[in-house]
Amino acid sequence: TNCLNFGNPEKPEVMGQLVKAIQGMGEACRRLEIPITGGNVSLYNETDGRAIYPTPVMGVVGLLEDADTVLRRWFVEEGDLVYLLGTTGEDLGGSELVKVVHGKIAGRPPRLDLEAEKRLHALLAEGAARGILRSAHD
């Protein structure tokens, strides 16, 4: 499912944000083979004529055949090892960190490599199934 929260679509900038968000979500869902079964759109979200930040939200549900393989979002035991999987860059644009530390919203958000994400998801699923991973967080 999805939920699209945006400002006034009669404003070209907001309409552009909405169009790009839908295109990006569509591409990601096709490449990652995730169906969108429904959704909700909330528009005209403004305060004193200023639009909210564009807020596209996705909800995904999957089937877990063995509940013992579920990955927790927190550490399971003291001393658990922590690994960073995937790639990182100097791309904190649009992040809460930049907003809090520098007092502004600036920069470009991280680039998304859908093929790398697909490989990472497969690796996480295999690691969970084999009992190698006990927790994971994005």
C-alpha cells in the first residue's frame, strides 16, 4: 500500500514533486517486484500557504514461513557484532542530521541503486534463513 502526502498540486513545484514521487515509486516497485495493492492520497497539506515536505510512504507485508528466522530491529544480545552492508557515500542531503546540525534543508538525498537494493534484500533474506543474521535495521 502507499500514502502520498503533498501540498497544493495546483502549484507547479508541488505537482512536480508528486509526479516524480509516483514515477520513482512505480519504478522501484516494478524492479523490486513489489505490488501496490491500494493507497491513499492526501493533498493540499499546507500551513500559512507553505506546503508540507513531500511525504510518500510505502507499507509492505511479506510472508514469513518460519517465525524463528524473523530479524529483530534491535540488538539481540550484548556483544552482538554490527556490520554495515551496502554502500554509503557523502550524501546526507535532505536528512534530519543536516537540518538539526546546520539548521537548513539542503543537498541531494542519497542515490538509489535498485539492483543493489534487490541484491541486498536477497542477502538479508538468506542470512536470516541460515541463522547468520539476528537483527537488521535500515
